[in-house]
Amino acid sequence: MRFALTLALLAAALPVFAADPSPLVIPKPVALTRDSGSFTLTPQTVIVADTASQPAARILADQLFKSTGYRLPIQSQANGAAIILRVEGSAAAGAESYKLAVASSGATITAPAYAGIANGVQTLLQLLPSAIYSDHEVKGRTWVIPAVRIEDQPSYAWRGMMLDSSRYFFDKAFVLRYLDIMAAHKLNVLHFHLIDDAGWRLEIKKYPKLTEIGAFRGEGPTRQGGFYTQEDIREIVKYAADRNITVVPELELPAHTLSAIAAYPWLSCTGKEQKVPAVHFISDDLYCAGKATTWQFLHDVLDEMCVLFPSTYIHIGGDEAKYTKWKACPDCQKKMKELGLKSEHELQGWMTTEVENYLKKKGRQILGWDEILGCGVSTTAGLMPWHDPKAVTEGAKRGNPLVLALTNRCYFDVPESKEPGEVPGATWLPPISLQQAYEWHPTPDGLTPQQEKTVLGAEGCLWSDQFLHKPFLADTTPFNEDRSARYLEYLMLPRAAALAEVTWTPKASRDWKDFSTRMARQYARYAAAGWNHRLPIPQVTFTKGTDGKLTATAVSEVEDGGIRYTTDGNWPLAYSPAYTKPVTVEKESDFRAVAVNADGHISLPFQTKAADNRFAKYGEQIGEWKSGKVGDRKPLTVEFDATGKINQAGTYEVTFQFTDGKQRLDIDSVEVFLNQDSVAKDVHHGTTGATNDKNVYRLKVDRYETGASFKIRAAVYGDEGSDSNGVVLLKKVP
């Protein structure tokens, strides 16, 4: 009854769904013409499909059955109202191009290849009411499709998303769900990050210990992990292909391979036994480039991978290699001398080229992170620039195929904002808003037409090392909570929609304001599908009346949604008062509001915040201490999270600033930890209270690893008790 009451309260404030909505398609088609009239889907409608279009016809029929309850037959001919799928016409516009025409008699999708049919089906679904995405029958709806004519094709061939199943294992069911989300956005490449230090997820028949040992970490009740059987992979690849998605696997080398070395220690230079790490760090154990046994292993693994994955590209990683062990390895040094190589960096280049040549014999190409560019690799090696934008231009001028995954546009494991309540995403990068994910173009200016052709496209990256930093994000089996899926989906949506349009729609046709308008309906589609997503915070403006009072006017960017608000200092929820007209308040901070989807999904709250710049000169606040939480005349260790705040090697200052309380704070030491390793320490006695004395701690951090966790620990106490409050600040100094 409580649930029903909540839905009733919510529904009372929501607008009535339009029976014949205007076509708001994402990504925006190249050409869309709205005609008069519409087509109404009924139980008598049939799907007509030729042999080549059968998989797309089944996908369409299954989705329509779930939401409408109509089990539409798939036939070879039409006798009345029909949805027609047919492969025909010239491929001049590309295999993914399609034409879609809707009239009162039905809808027709034609394309020169199956890929175009699959794309056209996704557009057709978007022309229907948003509830068409539901996984259960929605009664009482009229399923109307507006009459349109669409001619469409993508701007880029590679429109991808990366899923990191190494740092955290996502089961097959979630991978298939992930593919459904990708297909709905016409994203067509799944970059499957299957192998890293923290887990080996791919069954290799010849080397069973890779999954027996390398796929799991921890012991006893804390043991976790998993892997995909080869049968799982075949199912995933087929499921993806039916949705016009290519699965590109990643085999890391020479670094990020500790999970393989834990299974087979002889793959490393030292042969020492290792464990699969339970925390994120970048190991300096690499595949030994000088041993013949390493090469036999790599060839065997690649042989099995090529059978499982029909993709043209095999991603080989190539990033963040530390050469410490290679420098001390007699086998690697012998190989360098034999080849006349001057550095370990060149040895990595040779290793990469050897793998490239081996895969060429199988009709495949390698793709690697931008670090491989400086190793001396060939001009046919694919490059994936991530942290060095200059690699895009340099690679294009060399003629290397390019797929952009730039950290400031495409790393969706970082949050969208710093707003209170935002998800605890990766913090080594600044937030990437939806607008930032949208307002860029993969092809840089200044390239020749020939160089522009090297840019295949772009992809969004969802790294899962946050599950190592923050274990509470992982699934909780006793309560059947799919936290990991909900978390990944929230980070993915809606920014995947921005990426989809960046890589599909011509640059001249893209506009942020227009995209935001069309996104209003996209949020309703997400809600209907049950995909977790981030809603935009309501837009609020304040105007002051002649009586001096403020009027708050709120606007939601969510279709089929509403706004809930409070003025009493409490946080608004789905059942808070519904906003129907401007609200009068005494001061701006009195008004708080959330956007609400039709399913009760809410946004982060709008709230005004008073700026506190008292300590701005000391840097960014990383934490605080509170009364009763510090030592009482005896040192107590307190910890602050500096992940993302320490974002490169260098010197940092940590400052303690007292705010209130009866006792000053005494500090005996401050120490920086990279994962579990101490990397900097300043030991001296400082105080902050009535006066400040030596309350600044200077720490030189020589080690930095991308994505690693940084903690700051301090020994603190109140001089005559523990009633002390204050803030801790961090800044990088020259």
C-alpha cells in the first residue's frame, strides 16, 4: 500500500503522455522529414523480413511483445499493415546506412547490408512512445508512430564503449544488458577489457590456471571473481553481432599482466610466485620478452582468441609498462643485445611488432593505447589515444588508424559533477559533464583529407577499479543487490548518448541545446527500460519582488517527469510536494528541488551553497576532523582520501585549519600512501587553534600511478581533550 501511495502521489504531478509525439531521435539522423499522419501498431500488424534481416526482425518482435503484449508474426510477405525490413540498394552510403519511411499503412526499413537494418530498427523504436522500452506489458497505451522519412548513416565507423571486466567481474547477463544499452544508442563496438593485473576473465583451454587462479582474488569468504567460458564468449559475440556490435577483446602486454603471472610464474622475468592483487596498483612484473616460453604462451592465447572473436582488431594494451624487471633480466638484456636495441622502450616496440606480425598472418590488426606510438611500431598499428591528445595528430600524420578515448571527454568512470550526493566515481580526473562529453569532435583541426580518414571514431571507457577502492559498490549476494550494474549504468547514462551523437551525427548538425531538448525523451526511455541513469538537476532561477521576497522558478529537462521540492530544510524526495508553479521563499537556500522520472527516479537536488573562501589559499579541502573523533591527549591516526587530488608526482602541502571547539589540535606527523605503500612523510609537531604553529606539512610524492588510490594519514590529538573541529586542505606547490 505504501508503494502504491507513492506512485499515486508521483503520478498526480506528471504530465499526460502525448499520443503522437514529435520524433526526437538520438543520435540525430542525417536527414529527417516529418510527414502528415501516423501509423498505429495493432495486434494485426505483421513484420515482413527477408532472410538477411531475420535477426533484427526477431529483436524487434521480442521488444514489441514485451511492452505491447502483441506477438507480431514474422512473415515473408505482407497482406496489410506491416513493418518491412529489407536488405537492398547501393552500398555507396556505407553498410550501416539505412532508409526508414513511415506512412499510415506501416513502416519500411531498407539498407544495403544487415548493419543498416539493425540501425533502422533502433530508430523505429525511438519513434514509438517511450514505454515501448519496457520489459513488461504496458496496458492502455496507443502505439503511434509519426509519419516520417529518414535517410541516415554514421559519421564514424567506430562508435564504442569499453567494459572493464578485469578489475571487477561482470557476469554474462550484465554484458548482454550492456550490449542492449549500446544497441539502443547505435554504438557498434564493445571493447572488452578482459585481462589486467586484477583478473584474467577469458577461458583459454590450453592454460586452465589462467582462470583457475588468475580469475579470482582473496581467500575464503573474501574470495571473489569469475570468468567467461568459451561458450559464454560465443554467445556474447553472437548476441552482439545481431545488434550490429563487434566485440574487440583486449590482451594486455607487456604490462597489466599480473593475473597471468600469478597463474604461471614462468611468464615473468623472475619466476617468483605472485598473487592476484586485491587493490589497484600497476605491477612492474611484465611478460619476459626474452624467453621463448613467453612467446609460445602468447601465440597459443592469440590462437584461441582469434577463433572466439572474429573482430578485425585485437587490442593489445601497451600502456604503463615499468621496465624495472626487464632492466635486471638476463634474458631480456640478451634479447636487446641480439636485436641491437638501445632501450627497454625499444624492446617493448619490438615485442609489439612481433605480436602485430603474428596477427597479420591471421588477417587481424593490433590496436593499442597511445604509449605504443613511441615504441617504434608500424604505421598500420591502430592507436587509441587516451592521455596524450598530441598522439592523435601525430598518429594521423603517420597514417595509423585512430580510435579516440581521451580522458577529458570519454572516461565515464569519473562523475559528472562535484555536486553533493554525486556517485563516488574515479577522482584522479576532474568531472566530465554531459555537455563536456558532447561538445567535442574526434577529428582534430588541421589535418589533410587523407589524414582525416585515419580517425575511425571514438569510444567511452568504464574502468572498474573503483570496486577495488570502494568495496561497498560490489554486489551483495545475500540481499540480491546488483550494485555493480546500477553503478555502471548510472555512470554510462546519459553520457553514452552524447558519445553516440558525437560519433554518428555530422559535426555541422550537432547543437548542445537541440541535443538537450531531445534528451528529455531519452530519460523517459531509460526509465521505461529500467536502466539506471543520472537525471539533470532542475534549472532554477530566482526573482526578487517589490516586497523583498524571492520567487523560485524551476524547470525540468525530463519528459514525462516532474519536480519535487522542499522549503523546510529537508531534502526533497519522490513524494515531497509537487512543483506546479513558482514558489516564494525568504532566501535562496530555502528552496531545494529534484527532477523526477515517471518511475520515481530522482536527480541530485538543486540547492544554493554559500561560498566559504576562508581557507581557499591553502588549496582544496580533502576532509575534516570533528569533536570526539581525535585523540584525547594521545595521538590517534585519522585518514583522508586524496585520490584524484594527488594527480601527478610532485610536492604537496597539507594544511590543518581549526574552526571551533574547546581544544586546539596537535599534529605529530602526516604520511601519504599510494595504495598500501608509504610514499612520503613529514614528521614534526604542529598545532592549530587560537594560533597556528607549523600546521603545514610538506610532502614530496615521487611515485604516481594512474588510477591508484592515495590516502593521507595523520597522527592528531586535542591538547587537553578531544573537543576540536576543523578542515584539512591540500595543494600542489612548485
